[in-house]
Amino acid sequence: MTAAERFRRTFLWFAIASGALLFLYLSGQFDYVPRRNRPGPDLWPKLVLFLMLATCAAGALVAWFGGTERDADLAKALANRAGDEPAPEAAGAKRLPLALAGIAAMVAYVAVLPLIGFIPATFALMFAMIRIGGYRRDGVALAIAGLGALGFFFVFQRIVYVSLPLGKGPFEAVATTAMALMGVR
């Protein structure tokens, strides 16, 4: 593979990393009054941007050094070993409804979040995404979604101090009970 081909394959990774660096610089410009022992509003953007930069670095390395014909042959051999794989066109057509279902689940999440609150909405989203992804053991999926929703709630409320939607009516009672059990005021 020539250097020009390698550059072409890595260009997008460098473009995304450049944008991440710009936003990282801008996230350092937030004007806020620091509170003792509490992270500022720049914590999450910086964390996400550092992860994005790490992903770009890994992607650029794989694009620069990987992708040889040998890798393509190995992928085909593994696919053949796994059984009859559908043609790429058929696989893409089969996955389109799943992708649309995932998008619909995210849109529904945003729509119901203020009404039913963070914990039930996040539970429903996680369960839906697990099922859309093809996992079929409902008991395990329910446990993962439940623990995930409570875990995210705990992190955002107790560690990051982010105010989350509590929901209305009985859903607010669920959230305030969870907050009391976790020691969140």
C-alpha cells in the first residue's frame, strides 16, 4: 500500500481529531465559579472528547497499518467457517429495519423522558436496544436494563451532580424513592 493510499484512509480520522481538539480547547473556556469538591461543567465534554481522540488515534493506526488483502481473506475465511453468510446486500437490507427501530427507540426516549423520568425511560431504552440488538434472554436483558438505569442515575446524581428529569405523578415517586435510597438530596 502506498503512502498516498494510507493518507487517504487516515484522513477522516485526522479531520475528526482536529474537530475534537478544537472543541477540547473551547471546553476549557467555560466561564463558571468552581465549587469545592465538585466537577465543573467542563468535565463531561472533556471526557467525551478525550475518548474521541483515543478512538481517532486507534482508527488512524488501524487504517494506516491494517486493511491488507490478507486481512480481507482472513475475514472471508472466518465468515465461511461461521456458516453460510448472507450476501452483503441481503445483510444490509436485513439490518435496515433494526437500525430504524434503534432510531425510533432513541426518539421515543427523548419524547417520554420529561413525562416518565430518567429511570423508567432509560430502563425502557436499554431494554429496547438490547432486544433490537438481537439478545433474546428477557430475564438477563431486564436485569441489565434495570441495573444500567440505576447505575447511570447514581452516577449522574451522586457523582456528577446533574439534575435529571424525575417524571410526573407516580414516576416522580419512583425517582424520589431511588434518590432517597441512594442518599441523593
